[in-house]
Amino acid sequence: MINFNLLPEGAFEPMASVANNLIDKLYTATGYIFTPKGKKKDMEDAVSFFVNEIKSNKEMPILAKAAAISDARKLIKEYCNQQDILNIAMDNLEEAAKPDLIDNDWLGEFWAKAGCINDNEIKILFGKILAGACNGKGTRVSKSLIHKICVMDSMSAKAIQKLSEFVVKIYAIDMDGNVIDKEINALYFGDHFGWDDKYNCNDLQLLELEALGILKYELYAIAFGGTINNVLKPIKELRIYCNNQFFTITGDNKDFKDLSIPVRIPAGMVCLTNDGKYLMSLFENIKYSDEYFERIKSVFREDGYKVW
């Protein structure tokens, strides 16, 4: 039984309704009770309270006391980790978020792993995943992806944030101006046209992310349109978006030559896996490298495309 008198005053002050919905969902699925983010001293006081309670138990053997104190420290640490992640998630909630749609079993397992996350960079990813689930961006993120993030170190997490600076959205447009195909992927051209001189994402970082199943590190192209399920999808142009900016590319005469086969465009050295695409979809308002937008255009121009 929880003694609510032990909780800080103001722990249940009114919050934004969507944040309250997330807190209610966590309580229902996991039993978690939210308290406002406190200071390091709050954690120390909580540990001290547990330790004093255990020490004062005259019937408990010394060995049992030692184990109980260890568990108490672990319990408080896990709670603080979860609280950090929840605060990050609440900072990324959208007004239309619907936490109640998240599966309870998935949330229970996710929240248990959240308690084990000590690294601040990984906490950011966990917080964004929880917010993404509330915002409708993958209410059932795969357990394998959650495990991959759990075993990451801070260098891998920073590599993901670095890679996000090269991620764009690509829309395929048909003859009537309709979007008939979409893709989120990285445009990273390695040493192509001196690319690495300005936008280095070093080989070690990319190899680490490949080992985690976030990307494939090889020369590749992205295909759009063509005949899909016996339905012809002719493409007039491709629009490449970096945040709120976009440019258009076409082949000769502002149309791609053969409208019956897929249009393929070079994308460089990095191909995101499905897990990688999901992770990158969580990053918004990305700060792209200096001149990145114009440099992508120049790469396509040098490859013979019309860019406008």
C-alpha cells in the first residue's frame, strides 16, 4: 500500500490534459506514480529513508539488511530513470496525442527497461519513442528495437543523432500532382564529390549502427514507382524535403524517360533499415549541417538530374 503522505507536496498538481492522460496510462499499465522532477538531494533523502527503515528492523539478519539496502538503492535509481524518460516524453507530446491507445503489455515491458537506462543520450531516445507511441508514430515499436537501444552506448546514440542530420523525406509525384510513393532515408554520399570534407560521419560510427541493425553501410539507390502489384505508377518528379524546405528533381525534359520501370536515384553510402527509419522519424526540427540543402542539390546536378 502506497503512503501518499510520503510523496512531495504538489505531486498531483494539475497538468496539461494530454500529459495527465499519459500519467494515467502508465499508472494503469504499470502502477507507476509520477512525482515532479526533483533535485539530487530528493533521491538521496529517499534512499536514506529506505536505509534507515531497514536498519531499524531489529528482527532482520545483517545479510538480509544488506540485500534490502542494495535493492532499495536500485529501486530508487530505476524510478528516477523512468521519471527522466517520462519528462522527456511529455516535452515531446502533441496536442492530439492518445496515450490510451498504447498496448498495456507493450508499455509494461517498455517501462521496465526504461528503469535500467542510465545514459542521458539513451534516455532521450526512450523518451522520444514513448512520445512517438502517444503521438501515433508506432504504437507497437518492435521489442527488438527496444532491446537494441537498451544495449547502445552513448557513442551509438550520438551517432544516431549525427546521422539524423542527413535524413530526408522523399515524395514521388505522378502526372496529376499526386503523391504516390513516400520514403524516409539518409542521403549520405561518403567521399562522393568531396562530401566528407564538409559532412563527416565517420566509418566507425556507421559500422556501429550497422551492427545494431539501424542501417546498411553500402553504396545504394532508392527506387520509386514502376509497376507495383500490376498497377503502373508513372512518376513525373521527386520532391526531397529537409524540414520545411524541398527541391524537385526530374530526368530529361522534366519527365523521367521510361515511365513503366521504377525511377532510381543515388542515395550514397547509407541505407536505413525499418528500425532505422522509425528512429529517424522521431527527430524533428533537425539542424542540418551548413550548406547541406544546397550540397544535395549539387550532387544530383552533377549526376545529370534537373534540379529546381
